[in-house]
Amino acid sequence: MAKKKPRAMIGDVSVWCVHDEIVACMALKPNPKNPNTHPTSQIEILGKIIQKQGWRAPITVSKRSGLIVKGHGRLEAALKVGITKAPIDYQDYESEAAEHADMVADNRLAELAETDITKMEVLLSELSDFDIDMELTGFNADDFQKITLKDQKDVNFENEINYEDDLTQIVLYCADIHLEGIKKKINAIKTEYPGLVVRVKNA
């Protein structure tokens, strides 16, 4: 089977995504109203992914305003690792409101996604068996350890069950990625370990 060729090259970085043109990063204009900020750790990992995997998604620019709608983080990451050009997808918007709504939705929809922790654990474990840099998944070494729960193998679960009057405190162990969501649903309390305390009334 013939090896697939990228759609374009930016230096030694491949471009796999569909795009309208390649533009200098310094010519791109971030939207000053973009509410999302990106921590340094995220930008560093994203920059590494672009360097190793190439461009898999373009930066979306509005034809109406000339501002970035999607891809602010990708632009930051590219600049961080010295990539001087980026693939651009130009989009039409009927109004400023439509443009801003698309910008917000791009971030918000990702936040609303839920992760099947079991499938994620299996997938990451499978990937760890291959000669691949695990940071290309977006997880650093600490994240990987937490989500596979390997750092909890020596925890004595029995010692973490406390009895207070007519309540039983049970520690529910789970990866940090789901702690906040579970805590809200069952009114639990975070522990010093990657887990939650659930208080159950005794019969």
C-alpha cells in the first residue's frame, strides 16, 4: 500500500487537513473577545503534537472580520515551537453575532463531552505498548498515571472507610478527569487521594 502524502509541507511539518491556503502565523489576528485562555502546559503539548503529527485541523478565519474564530490555541502552540506558517480555512458569517456564537460553541461543545473512563483506560494502556510518545495523546506522564489508576495500587481501601454515628463514609476512587462531575451528582467530598467520599445513611 502506497504511503499517504500530506497535502502540503510547512518546513518539516506536514499538513494533512483540508485548507484554503497557508498563511504566515504573524499575519493572523486572534479575536480579542475570545473567552478561552490556554495554560502553558497545554500549549507546550499542543505544539509538540503539531510538530510530530502535523496539522490535522486548520485555523478558521472569518471572511467577515478577518479574525480567528477557531484555533487560537493552535496558533499559540505553533508560535511557541517556532512554526511560522499555518493552514487556514476561511468561513463566511452573516453577522458578528453568528461569528461569535461559532467561536464560543467550538470551545463549549468540547467541554460538554463526557469520557468513558473504562474505554479511555484501555485505549491508553494499549497505546503504551507501542513505541509512541504518550504526550501525543494530550496526556502527560502524570495524567496517564492518574487515569489508569496505577498510582493507587498501594492504597489500603479498608482503612479509608470511616464510620460516624449513623453514617458510613465510603471512598469512591476515580480519575481526576471525572471528579468534579461525579462530586456534583452525588454530593461527595474530595479526598487527599484521587477519589471522593460518599456518605451513606446506615440501615
